[in-house]
Amino acid sequence: MGTEALAQLYPSKTRIILTVLVLAAVAVVCLYVAAGEGGQGAAARLMLAAVAVAAALGAVAVWRSGARGLLLYPDRIAESGGDTVLWLADIARLERGAFAFKPANGVVVSLRRPGSLRWVPGLWWRTGARVGIGGMTPKAATKAFADLLERRLGELGENG
């Protein structure tokens, strides 16, 4: 296993803060409307309260993900905490096109075998054999990360 990271990718602090503020505002507005004297019934109030709770939980999840990052090693991509996200040897292809279903400013990696469902808001997600990288990461940093990943995959293909 490689011990020195070739590249790092962290979410933008500005995007994290703005997303948390928007989600918190949605939660507050939904709670305000649910508690108001409007003519909505009990079902509508419950639904608004549920949306408020979901928005608040989303804000907390986004805030926590702001401290995490992705590290590209010669043989894998791992979270800054040490958990392996994927092994480069498992990558079947990289999707970076404008019409690819990918995170904003990001890239999607198709794997040869599926993994467990996982999501770190704004940083990466995995559903089955697809891993999305990006979202709230800076465009230039994500492009550089993806370029280096693509180059590394080319090197592995030549050697393998």
C-alpha cells in the first residue's frame, strides 16, 4: 500500500457554510409554517415538521462532512480518516463528461464489483458499483484530482 498521498480533495468551506445556512433556513421556515395559525390540517403540519427535521439533519450531516477529505494514494482512494473508499485496481472506467450522472464539478467511477451504500454529503457517494466524487469541492481541485486519477489508471493499465 502507498503511504504518501498523491493528491487531496476537500470540500469548499464557503459551500459548506452556504449549504448549512440554506438547510437551516428551510428547517426554520417549515417549523414556523407548521406551528402557525394557517388553515393547514394535522397531516400538512406533520409533513412540514418532517421536512424541517430532515433539513436540520441534512445540515448537521453536511457540517460534519466539511472536516473530511479524500486522498489519492498510488493504489487506492481513501478518506482523510483512513477508511478506503475504493481500490484503483477495481476501477472499470471514469465518467467525466457533461452528460454523465455525476456530482457537480465531479466525476463518477464505475467499479468492477459493487460496494456498500455510503454517502458523505458534498464529498463522495457510493451506490453499488458507482462512486461519485465531488459536489461541494472546488472545481479546479476536483479536476486536478480526476486528472491525476486518470493518469494513475493509465499507469496501472500499462503495468498490469
